[in-house]
Amino acid sequence: VSGGTITSGNPTITCSANKESPVGTYDIIISQGSISNPNVRYVNGKLTVTAAPLTISAGSYTMRQWNPMPSFTATYSGFKNYDGEDVLSSKPKFACEANENSAPGTYKISVSGAKAKNYAIGYVYGTLTILSAVTSDEMAVSTTTAGSLSTEIGNSMWKTIRSLTISGKINGTDIR
């Protein structure tokens, strides 16, 4: 309200957009409604729906040297209105600077190429840790994040370990 006050009644405000509307600009229509003063001037407005942020993460993987590369999968954070991966017009693509023959170490996994009409997409790189092909029945692991023990050990290595020394943070997921 500008230039005075409305003593009784309420205007009617409508907009065709709702929480599920796609990205775009929508008219906001304001009209007299129950306001009895005929001298009130109504000015319509605009509502702009912007793209929602969507983060796609590559994740972290561990493998033994000379074993097959793991299948990289995306983790999503930020979908709205029950949306899921099916709203992507282009799926994410992964690239890693390592392969089965790479030396033991940690390598970056990049993710890119995803597209979705109503989302502004950001990416989080992942890591691939390649462990030596030489195995031992004894292993020492230092975890920095509780719940990451299986990743640190490797998906199938736990079957061959007879003695495991753990330092760092663990939780019930690690024990299972």
C-alpha cells in the first residue's frame, strides 16, 4: 500500500505458479477483492521461479591394483517435488585419471555433463584409491570418517583379513 491506508477489505491476489511450476516468470494479478474504496489503484507484479540447486557427487571408491575398475554411480542432493534422476535430460558422465594398471595411490574422479530443465547443477569430485595388488592377512587402517571402514578396506578385502588394526573414528556401520 502506498499513499494511504485501506480501512476495510482485502485485495484478491492470484498467480498461476505453484511450488511445482517450472523455471520461468509468472504474472501476479492483484484486484479489488473485498476492498470498498473505489479510488485504490492496483499494480500487478511478476514472480520469477529460478532453477533449484542440484549437487551431483561422484563418491569414493577403493580397489586393488589390476582388478577391474569399479562402476561409478552418482549421488544426488537437492531434488525438489519428488523429482529424481528421471528428470535429467543428460545423465552425468564420470572420468578418472586412473585405470586397472595404475600405481597404488589416490586419483580424482570427475563428474560432469548432466542437464535438467529446472536445476542449476553443481558437481563434487570423488576419489578412487588404488591399493597394492600385494595382499596380506594383516591390515592396519586409519579412518577419518565414521562409517567409512568398508571403503578404506575395499569391498571384498574383508574376506581375506585375519588381523585388522583400526585407528580413527568408527561407528556401528563399520562394525557390521
